[in-house]
Amino acid sequence: MPSSLAKHQDILKLPAPKKPWPKISRRVGIHTSSAGGVENAAERAWRLGCTAFQVFSSSPRQWKPYELGKSQCDVMRRLREKYDLKPLVIHANYLINLAGTTSRFHSRSIEAFRGEVERALALCAEYLVLHPGSYRGGSREEGLARAAQAIAVATHEYDLAKGGLTVLIENTAGAEFSLGSSFDQVAELIERLRGIIPVAACIDTCHVHVAGYDIVSEEGMQQTIRYLDLAIGLKNIPVWHCNDAKAARGSKLDRHQHIGKGTIGLEPFRRLLSDPRLAHAAFIAETPIDEPGDDLRNVSTLRSLTPPLAPEQSAKPRRGR
Ligand SMILES: [Zn+2]
Ligand SMILES: [Zn+2]
């Protein structure tokens, strides 16, 4: 989870890059602060070297959403076009639990998720990432059914397909009662929602690793990618969260680390970003900010792991005759 802006140097306070960033062969980015308004996030993302980005559309730890003004959305759109930032991913509030058994909390969660959908549509975001929730107090099966039902209720009055918005179910670290630590559970939730809303998956490398899958060895990574393809389908994963892990494989502890500095290490990320089967996806870091510049460094690392541009990608557009 991204830490507060207070700890780090705001990239907006530094001089803007003088030249455009070199073209790269993959979409990469980082969870970006939207302090001062969501449109500031686009400016920050570009300055950090992103070609895709993720934001919260309201404060992640609070229930009360703020209203998005129309002008804010227009500015956001213009900036995204100017800087070629695509996709825009919104991460839903962490407090939302659509699988829960406490009825008051459950209805508040549905209400909050409805707000997330509304704001994601208003911002013309491509994706809205959601954790499937905790089924504490009930069974896993009931939890999955409740989450699917709640998502259907919360999205009922909106046309997501028309707005170009897809809900992404994120795999989780596997803490007790949490849904979604296995690819099958993510797939099951997607299956239940198919035909109701546009839905796909967001896969987080830290969560995959601490949930027990092997992505560290080359063979393990290939096996895990095969599992993913069988359960969910690689084409149904438009966003990867690229986070290294502080904790050991299988520990179920969700602590993100800088890319290449944790128990996963750099090479698995290189394999992930180089895999042609994943070339359609965006790779977004949610790494901590321990020191000023950590955001810039993690984006730079992701950029450096992208394979060279294919000749047709790097060709300068020729003037028509
Ligand atoms: Zn994540
Ligand atoms: Zn996490």
C-alpha cells in the first residue's frame, strides 16, 4: 500500500523533465498521489516516467468521498492525452468489504463501491481494482456469492461497458478469511460476474509470492503463469501490480518492497515484463516510499526491465506524401 505523501518529496515541487521520456515497449507506472486534486496525479505520473498510472479517487482510509468537479475530469483527460498515459487505474478504498457478514458494514461497503464506480466513470478510467474481501463469520462459498451479489447491486444503475470501465478483481496475500489468494477464487468471482459487468483480474506479484506460488525460479514462474492462464486466462489480466515482497514466500504477509530489493528479486520482474504473452498488460508498482525519490527509482527500474522496442514501435512517424 502506498505511504503518505508527507514522507516524501513531491515530484511537482521539482523542475519538470526538459525532454520527453524515451519510448518503451510496455506500459509501466506507479500508484500516484492525487494530493491537490486527481488531475495533479497525471502530471506527477508523467514526471515520474510513467506511461500508465493508478490513483485513489478518494482518500483510501476514509469513507467520505469527495466530489469530483467536471473541470477536474476534463483537465485529467487532456493531460492523459498530452502525456500518453494509458490506462488509468483506480484502486478502490481498502475499507470496502463486499464479502462481509455484518449487515451495516456490508451496506456501507456497497454504497462506497457505488461511489468508486461513479467516480471511475467520471474520470474515464479504464479499470477499477477491487479486493474481493473477507468472509469472516461465514463460509468461503458464501463470501464469494455475497461479493458477486454486492458488486452486481453496486453497479446496477451504471453502464460500465459504455463508459469503457472494467472492474478488476485483485488476488490477495491470503490472510485468514480473505478471499482471492488462489487464482481459482479470483476466477470464480469473475465467472459469477461475467455477463453482468465487464470484469477481469489484476494480479499482484507480492500477493502471488506470499500466497505461496513460485515466481522466483524460472521454472516456477513458468508454472505459475501456466496456472494463471488455465484459471483466469492471461488475456484477462490487463493490469499487474509489480511489488517485491518483504516477507517470505508462503508467509501470507502483505508487505510490499522496492522492486528487486525483496524476497522476489529483480530477475522475476524482468521475465514478467519481457513475456510476450503479457505485452498487452500495464505493470504498476505499489511500492513504499521510505526515502525521497523512491517512486522515481521504482518507475525507472520498471522502465529498465522492459524489452527493447520492436523496430516498428521505435520508427519515427513518417510524413505522408
Ligand atoms: Zn496490489
Ligand atoms: Zn498488497
